[in-house]
Amino acid sequence: MSAKMGRPLSDNPRNHKLFVRLTDKENDDLERCCEITEKSKAELVREGMKLITDKILERE
């Protein structure tokens, strides 16, 4: 039997999904930020979550 094909398994898999409803303006703003930073929507959301999490945990 041959070795398993495909992408290698991640050390930190992304198993959870998030669905968010946006207004037209919020979506336009997000898409503009994606164009400027050349990052995906998911990357920008993760970075935003990191910034907010760091700020909140800083208060503790």
C-alpha cells in the first residue's frame, strides 16, 4: 500500500467555523482592508481578534 497522499496534518488544525452577517458597509470596509493589506478576510478577522484579546487580557 502506498503512503497517504494530500496535505500534511497541522500541529494546530482549524476545526471551528464562524459565520458572521455583515452590512454592505461593513463588508465594503473589510474588502477594502483586504485590498490594501493583501490579506484574506479570515486573516484580518484573526488579527482583529488577536488585537482585541490582547487588549482585554492586558486589563486583568
